[in-house]
Amino acid sequence: MRPTSLLAGFFLRALAWLAVTLPLWAAAGPWFAQPPAWLAEQLMRAGFGFWVVDTELEGTIQTLVTAIGVRSPDGRIGDLLPTAHVLSYAYGTPLAAALLLASRVRGWWWRLPLAALALVPFQAASICLTWLMQVAVIAGNQTASQTGFAAWQVNAIAAGYQFGYLILPTLVPVLVWLALDRSIVARVALEGALSAVATATPGASDGEGRVGDLPASEAHGSGASVR
């Protein structure tokens, strides 16, 4: 089998599995939202306890309750309540599951929950950056004196939010999959090496250089609200 055929088969299986895992994950969204939501709350309390009061999780939307006073567009004064849609940062869970199942890895029954667990810290970090974006950047003119964020910190939060929203949810699941199962990469590399040997072997075009005919020695060389 050529490496391109091997990869094509893998990606087709991954798409098929994603069509299965994605709806299941969405249906159980409130359950999958709880671990990253809990961790995000702990991180915010640990880092910004002087203005973080609590969090409220309703379904898959988590609200950060703060002691930061702001004025709403209609003139009302209240506490800033940044919100985050948890599943917007957690879709790496069905993606990692689809990749593991598509690679037909052995021991998938323990690798799947391990992959989901490994993604939680990154999902929580993205949630925190979403809240901080609303506090330090969107409402920065009103909150700067209360949070004490310097200009460089505001810029770092804005950059971190972009990274946490655009990169982490898709990149980390792939890295977790590769960490848990490198067999597909090894097979592609081996098939590529064997194909190269077969092509370089004299008479390959006549069928004499098929991989199965190689000597063994050659075969193994290869948004916020106010209330």
C-alpha cells in the first residue's frame, strides 16, 4: 500500500468517526463542560482572587462573577460579568477521539478518556483568556484602575485569547493523539521507505521490485453583561 493510500484511508476513517463523535459530544455538552469549567474557576480564583467572586455554569455557558464595577451603556452601574461558551474551546475532545478511533489503536478504551482528560487544562486556559479578554481589553477603559493590568499585560491577554480561540482547540488534540498513538506515523514512514526502495530497485517497473519480493535485510531498513 502506498503512503498516500494509507493516509487517505486514515483521513476518511477520521471524518467518518468525527461524524459519530461530534453529535454524541454535543448531546452530552453540559457534562463535558463541567471539568474545564471547574478548573477555569480554580485558575481565576488563584490568579485574580481579589476581584473574582464566583462562577456560574448554566448548561454550557459559564459566567464569571466579579467585583469589578462598570457602567452599562444605559447608565446603570453594576458588576462586570464576563461569559464564555465552554464548548467553543472543547471540541478537541471529539476530534481526538475520532483520530484515535480512525488509527485503530489498541487499548482505545483507556486512551480515549486519557485524551479527554489531557485536553481539560488547555480548555480551561482558553476559557480564562476569554474572560480576561472581556475584562482587560473590551472593558479595559473602566476596569484598568481596578484590575491593575499594565499595557503589556493587556496586549499579552489579547494575543493569548487569539491563540486560545483559534489554535489551542485544534492543535492540542492532534498533539495529544500523536502522543498516545504514533502507529499511523510509523506506518506511513515505513511504507514510504519501502516504496523508495522498491522504486530504486532495478526491474521495479516489471514487478521485480515489489515490496513483498525484497530481501529481509532491505525490508527492515526502512460578550460581558452587567447586573
